[in-house]
Amino acid sequence: MPLIIKNIFFTLCIISLWGCRSNTAPQDKKVFNINFDQSLTSMDPAFARNQQAIWMINQIFNGLVQIDSSLNAVPCIAKSWEVSANGLNYTFHLRNDVFFQDDPLFKNGKGRKVVAKDFVYSFYRLIDPKVASSGGWIFSDKVKDIHNFVALNDTTLSISLIKPFPAFLTLLCTQYCSVVPKEVVEHYGKDFRSHPVGTGPFRFKYWKEEEILVLLKNEHYWEKENNVQLPYLDAVKVTFISDKQSAFMNFLKKDLDFFYGVDGSYRDDILTKSGNRTKKYAGKFQLIKGAYLCTEYLGILVDTSKSIAKNSALINKKIRQAINYGIDKEKLIKYLRNSIGTPATSGFVPKGMPGFDSTKVKGYHYNPVKAAALLVEAGFPNGKGLPEIKLTTSTTYKDLIEFIQGELNSLGIRVKVDVAPSASLRELMAKNEVNFFRGSWIADYSDAENYLSVFYSKNKVPFGPNYTGYFNKEFDRLFDLSYYETDREKRFALNQKMDNMVIENANIVPILYDQSVTMLQNNISGYSINGLSWMILKTVKKK
């Protein structure tokens, strides 16, 4: 379908979807237009496994708690809570004025009140093998079964953990933990993915897969801002144009109100090498950069029980440290990413994470002189006698890795770049069958535990994502201890100590802490960004 005809079709869809429910003319409605360049897989919270699903589920559903701009857990449907002294029991007190969105499956088609047993049902879905939720990890090692979730009455929910987990509240902020109505879910079964009913600021109206999705304002939404009922928008319209360049042109034509990310194909057109907007687009739209909880890094296998590690020159810590000192991260970010990102000169835990402190975690700054000295100490002056090292990456990051190859070659560390399909590289990492690789770690929730668990010995493959095979008894002891530390600042100190231990060992080479880039039309206000890049539209206004 030609683009012009498609836009007319979409507009007619929006008008027809309102029907005669409002006296306000459809053209006066405030519609927020966005585009997805990838498919939307589901709107069922139990399958909130990718960005598109997370973004839409966040509009339709709510949970017990939600994140604020600093990534702290704050009240949502739970207005307050208590945590037992041993960190095992959480008691949540629910609001009494939250209703599910209207749906024919409810009595008289009117949404019913949310009660504590709805959360019992919703949480158990995540660990129910019949559902096979991609969010099973949320509770799988924290509760035994459904009996760990108890509705004490309609407004009081008790959750008992089998072991302490201080990040539990931030974990409950994930979209997996949204509340769903049992009668609607069981009626639709797997088709709940395309018939979602929640309590959020927008209600589902229409979805033609790969073409259009429409959400309408939930007229009965419970949250207010400055005593004004949210949301301010009347609708959200999503199109599905897979070509990023075409979608960006639509944004420039103001057919889209929002555009996320700067693709390599047009990065230089939008941003200077210093990360500022080019003169071409000065004043044309808003451009907001912010911390994004993602660490881009190189991983080095250090488990000597693996022959590929045992027989590699990288088993020598001084060589690993030389590699860390030998990469000009600022130059890489400036010229390959137009200054999107921050040089990772602290630890594995990224900038923007609560507790991040570059004065407490000392990483590696570019220092080729120090790198050369370490090579001498390792017995390979100027790299003489050092075997060639293979560095494996996926196609997407080939330019970044070739830059690193050049940096290391200049030190005398000969690097061969091996390009593999992303799926193949992930499989090699998951089997400890790759010695030196590019990786990235994106936060699922806003706690450093999310990053440090990567180096816990009990998470060695195949049981977890310890892809470098790192093992340190003292690290494990501190990691276990952190689960029992309830004081926030003391936990931060433990996390920083563990991060320093990993960095000193140099089994990873942190390259950059990522940033998100959000573009908005000039008539949009109230869009807040956060380190998890979760889309929050309830406070957005469109003039």
C-alpha cells in the first residue's frame, strides 16, 4: 500500500475508532504518533521481553510499584508497604480506587476493582509452566510456588521470599509484574497478547499486526498530576515502518511525534562528532540524550579449566590490563558514535545506575605508555613474541571492533577480527567456546546486582551468564553478603568493592556506558526519560 494511501487509511481508522463516544471532534484529539521498526510480539505482560512489548505494556498496565526519574521504586497500585527485618516478607497495601479498563467480559461491560488476589494470579502466571512466560526468572529462584503470594484481604498482599533479595522492589517495577484480570486472560488464552486489558493510562483499541496499533485514553484512569487526571493525550498511534531512514523522514515531515535512537545511516546528518545537533536541524525538533543502563564491553575467558583459555596469551592478567589501557575510548565514541555514550573508565556497572560512583570504582583511562610497560612486564615488549589474538564480534559492531583492532595493533598486540552472526556469537558465549568477544549488558531492573551477578561463580555457564568464567571466593562472599545488607549505602559500598575486584582482574574491557537519544516534535512536552528507556506517556502533552 503506497505511503500516502496508508496514512489516509490510518487517519480514517483513528476517526472511526472514536465513533460517537465524544462530543469533541476527532481532529481536535491529541494523538501521539510513533513508529516501530521491529514487530510488536505481544501485549501480554508475561511476555514483556523486548523494547516494543515493554513500551506498549507500560501504557496499558500498572504494577504494585513504578520507577521515578531516579530509577527508585515508588508507589503505584500499592500505596505503601513494609519489609520484614530479615528481608523475606513484603506486605503491600493497595489503593482502593483502581479499576480494570472496561471490557465486555466484566459485568455490564464495566471494569471491576483491582484486588490483592489479582496480583496473586498475575505473579503466579510468571512461574506457571503452562504459561511458559519469558519472565519466569523474576520469581523462579525467589519463591517456591503460588503459596508464597497471599491475599490477606482485598487491599493487602503478602509476598514471602525463600531468600532475601534487596533489589526486589525495583524488580517489581518491571512490566512482567503488571496486574491482569484472570477472567479476561483465561477467556482469551494465548490471544490475550492481542486483547490486553489492564489498569493503565491507555486502553487497547485496535491492532492490525505490522501495520497499525491504536490505544485510546483510559477515561477512568486513577492517577493524577497536580490534581489533574492523567493521561493528557487522547490516543497513541503506532505505525510499523521497518526502514529507519523512511521512518525518520516521516518524523521530519511531522507525521511522527517521537523518534528513538540515531541509526548509523543518518547519524552524521543529525549529529556532529561532538554530539551536538547539526545546523541543518537547529530548532527543528527536540533532541534529548540521557544515560541508558547498558555497558558495551569486551569479554575475556579466564576459566583455566577451558583449553581455549588455558592455552591463550590472554590468561596473563598483565596483557588483559594492557588491552584495557590501550584503547582510546573517547576517540572511539566521538568518531564512531558521534559522542553518543560515555567512556567506560569506571567499572562494569554503568553510569546512571543508583550507587554508581566513578570516584569509588577506578577503571582504566587511555594510557598507551602504561599499556606498553605492562607488555614488557608480561615478557612481550612491543608485543614481540605475542601470538595473534582472535576477537569475535557480530556484523553490527564490526566498525567499533576494527577501531579497537587498530588501537591494539599500534601497541604490538596483533588482533584478528572474526565476524559471526549475532545468534552464533551468543551461542558461543553461552558455551564458553569463545576466548575474546564483544558483548553488551542491558539492565532489566535498576540495581547493580543485575550487573555483578554476571561474575558470580554460581552463574557460570550453563547455569548463568558468567561468560568470562570469572571465579573469586572473596567476590562470591561479598555477593552473598550483599543479599542480607538492608542499608542502601552499605550495599552500594559492597557493590563498588566487587566492581573494583572485577576491573582489577581485567577479564572484561568496558568500552562505553550507553546513552539513549530521543527526538520529539517541538509541540510535545512532559516526556521524561529514564535510564531503562521505558516509555512513559501518561504525562505527555501535545499542543
